[in-house]
Amino acid sequence: MEIKYVSTTCPYCGTGCGFNLVVRDGKVFDVAHWQRAPVNGGKLCPKGRYAHEFINSPDRLTKPLIKKDGKFVEATWDEAYDLIAEKFRSYKPDEIACLSSARTSNEENYLMQKFARVALKTPHVDHCARLCHASTVAGLAAVFGSGAMTNSIKDIADSKCVFVLGSNTFEQHPLIARSIIRARESGAKVIVADPRNTPTAKQADLYMPFVSGTDVAILNGLMQEIIKNGWEDREFIAQRTKDFEKLKEVVMKDIYSLENVSKTSGIPVESLRTAAEWIAQADVAALIYSMGITQHTVGVDNVKSTANLMMLTGNLGKPGSGVNPLRGQNNVQGACDMGALPNVYSGYQKVTDEATRKKMMEMWGVDDIAEGRIGYTVTEMVNLLADKPGELKAMYVMGENPMLSDPDLHHVEEGLRNLEFLVVQDIFMTETAELADVVLPAACYAEKDGTQTNTERRVQRWKKAQDPPGEAKSDWQIICELGSRLGYEKQFAFESPEAVFEEVAAVTPSYHGISYARLDPDGLHWPCPTEEHPGTPILHREKFAMPDGLGVFSPIEWKPPAEVPDAEYPYVLTTGRTLWQWHTGTMTRRSWSLEKEAPIGWIEINSEDAKELGIKDDEVVRASTRRGSVEIPARVTPEIIRGVMFIPFHYKEHPANRLTHNALDPIAKIPEFKACAVKVEKI
Ligand code: SF4
């Protein structure tokens, strides 16, 4: 019996913890702590601890499947490749769209966008960052010149005040929560604002429950209080920023007085006053946010407002400070960095810049690629499919499950059923794959080499621990084979993920100095422009990444969500996750140690609201919005603010996204998962 330990990176959240996969006779059978792991020092949350359990599930896809007469039939790879190549050749570039995946490696995301742009010549490539942090990329890039977390995870421990807004860090990024605990042990104040009294809120020195969708009002109110008291950092504002007067004009309005913000948000005036004082008076303060901020029709406004607050108090460019968006999927940062977005190539180089487009054609050795215009986002693709059938005809989906993850599922299903040809590449038969014409079996994270980039911009290695099951192949191999069959042998002639990464480093300025040899064991934070560069854990130390080096204050007015409660739908519905499950559950629901802890969905209802509705704990109720209804067990609790209901979105049996609204942020095109109008009835 041979046992070996393979150090790699967790496939779940954006924290990017490292662990050892334990392999016996060529098969992974356990996870062991890797004390040397750079982000987590050997500690793991339950999802990481049990990240081996789904790998050898009997449900894994092992052969290509082609749908014939409505039923999947096993096929050879040649049959599947030939059919896909023939179909893709039959469509015009504008009729095909590709979805890349934050669950796959940097190399695979890079190849997917290259495949879309070079082999299919379509500008329509995007991935699930559209559903979680598109507002971060757009919002922070507009004010700082870089749309990423400004500081490192370790840094948070040096903060003297940590403001957590719209992030349940203790459940969703548990190993980042350790940095918050360390800060607190060193005397930092912790403020948490959230509609639910989450495990994160329970750790706070000050907890501010608020009504979903009032973030900008809260942030403007805090800024007004800081300015009124003269607590702003005048030196930082004068030397490092511009447009402060424009910001002041808005935030000093009477509607943003603490009294009025209290009425809008439900947070007591005293709590708002204390929060403003703690943030402004701390030697150094960090702001942490997640999807509570981003998943709104005002997601970009929310993100810019967080940046306003931290610039106002001089909390950027130093340890323990910063605007720190916590990315959801393990490689959502990397998928964005690799250009799996409709508006940029890798390294956020704009597709609309003709000089950049020419440079990419030269580097890729082709004389034509997708037009230099911005393609459709995920959300636009789905809307187009449902509302204008025939405009998009074919889709290639790698490692995404829009049939459970996207808003307004009836609309999503209607759209996907309108496709003439759908290819889904995944490790399990998902709700989306069931609608496909061809399903391709893919290798999981433990079965291939590669890199991923965590939420703090740290690029780290994945290492192969076992062979994929049956005939499953790595996503990078499948894309390369398809690229070759479409006539681009040279452009997709890669022998290994490392060879792909060498091309990534060559075409991506922020990755120029990164190589596999430099990534063991600590990884490197981008930007890392040269082979000698040590990486950049803290952004914006001397100046912002703007042409004039200045951060830009944005005057933002508060706007309510697209759909607000009324007589028919009198409550606000918000959605999120639980510690034990991951997104659409494809991996965690096949991990028995996790599934047994949270096997069914629920709707959280405030105890007083439940009393008025005559609903008891555990009773199955009907939750309805203008999009549909779900029958779901009630969890009656005082731990959620009155007037707001919460459903986790993991469960196909109780699909929260049958209820959610696909109203979009006008810039980021992110849907408003965090607030829509709902009614709840006894059945
Ligand atoms: Fe994995 Fe995130 Fe848990 Fe770390 S905190 S073990 S990366 S799920």
C-alpha cells in the first residue's frame, strides 16, 4: 500500500486555504492538514476538511453523453468532439456564447476566453463573477483603477477597527474570520451590519441589523457624521484623492442625517454614531464586504460608497486597512484576471482598445479574432435567450449551473430550452447539464495541475493527486482538443497546464513575473510585473492605479431596490448560503459529512412576523414572489430583522432562485439577489 500527500488548494471559497490530499494506491481518500499552507497555516473549515468526499463519488460523469430522442446515450470522445465542432462551425460568431467557470483553474479560464475569441470569434464570454462580484470589479476599478481586494487576509489582523458590511465571514470565509478574531484579540473594535444576526454578527462589539437594500444610506450617514465631527483624514484627502467637495455635497444632505438614516435602515441612531466614531478614530480601519453589498441593482454604487468611506478616513494603502471584498468561488478572482469576461482580455486589458486587440492577435498568431466590442454578460445572455429566441443559438458551458444559481429560474429554463445546441462540461450531471445536447465529463480539482488566484490576489498551485474517473478529462485538454478541431491546432497545442501558464504570464502584465517555479509554497500576489518582483500584498501604497494616481470620490444618492414590499408582497426576501453547503450543492451535497448537517432548505422568518402570520417553527409554508412559489420549511427565529426573510440558494428541492428578481445593476449587470418583495402563507 502506497500513501502519499499532495499539497493543493481548497476548491470551495475564495480564501484559498491549502491542505494535503491523502492518496492511497492512486486514489484520494482523505484531507490532511498542511501546516505550511500560506493562507491558513494548516487550519480548515468543515468544507475544506471534507473536500475529498465528492471526488470519488459514484455520481461522477465518466463518459461523454449525447442526447438522442430526448435521452442521453454514451458516446466516444471523437463522436462528441466531431458533433460539437460541426455544430459550432454552422453558427455565426454572434450566435454562440461561452460560460467559463470560477471553479476551474486560471489556465482553463484563459483557454476558454481564448477559445471563444480565437476559435469561435464570438465576443460573448462571461462567467459567474457576474452573479457575485461584477460590481466590485466595475466599482473599485472606477475609483481606484483596480477592481480587487486592496489588502491581504493577514493584514486584517493588524486592523484597529474592522467594519463588516454584508458579509457573513464566519460562515462563508471562516479562515478569513480568524484574522478578524486576531484583530479583536489585539484590541480592535468589530462592527457588523447585516439583516441577520449571523455567527459573524454575534462576534461583533457593535451589531447593526438593517433592512436589505439601504447600504448607501447607511454609508452616507456614517460619512456625514464623520465630516460633521471633523474626523475625516484631511491630509489623505488632499494628497491622495479628488472630488471630495462633490462627495460632501451629497452626503451632507439632510436625508443622510443619522436620524433619517435610522428611519431608512432600521439601525438605531446611537449605533450609527458609535460606528462612525470607531471607524474614523481608529489608528487603522479595514472594511470587509461580500455579496450583501454587491448583489443589488445599485451594486456598483454600494461598492463605490465603501471606497468613499475608507478614502474619507485615510484607510487605504497601509497594513490593516483597505476595502476588502471577499470573493465567493475559489477562483473567481482568477477567472476575472484571465479575461473570462465580455469586456476584457486577461489582466483587464480592454477589448475595445484596438491596439490591445492587435497585440492579442499577434501574440496568439492569428489575423482575426472576435470583434473589439463588448459581448453579452451571463445575465444578458439568459434574458436574450428567453426574450428574443433565435438571436443566440448555441452555448458552451464549463462548470456552471445557471439552472439553480441564476435569478428567476422559470425565465432561465425558458431561455436555455430555446437554444438549438447546448454543450455542458462538468464533473456531475447538474440541473443545467440535464438540458444539454452534449455533456462532457471533466476532471475535478484533485485530478489536474493548475493555478488559482484567491480573494487577496494570491496565485497558488493545484496539484494532481489522482487520475480522473473513467474517460473524464481536464477542462484544459477538452478546450484544446476542440480548438484544434476548429482549425487552431497551433493556438491550442499545449502539452501541460504549465505551458498554458507561460502564455498567460506573457500576455498578462500583472502576471508577467509569475511562474510555476516561483509559486511553491507561498504563491505570489499580483501585480507581479517582473521575475524579480516579490508580489504586491497591499495595493495603492503610494498612489492609486489611475492615470493621475488619485482616488476618486463618488457622490452617490441612495436608491431603493428595484422591487420593494407592497400590500400584496409585504416582506423583503434576501438569499445567501450556509456553512455546510456550497452554491448549487453539486460537490457538497455529495459529501456526506456536509450534507448530513444541512440536508434541506428553509426560510428564516422573524418570530414576531411569524406570530402575525400564524406560522410555527418547522411548518412548511408557501413563499411567493411575482416570479413563482416555493413550499419550504419555516425557521422561526428572532435572529433576523422584522420584515426580512432569508432563504439559502443551494437546494434544488427548495430553489430560492425561483423567487428572486433578475433586475440588474445598469453597469455591472449583476442581479438583485439580496432584495425583492415576497409574501409567505400557511399552506
Ligand atoms: Fe476552503 Fe474556504 Fe474553508 Fe478555507 S475557508 S477551507 S478555502 S471553504
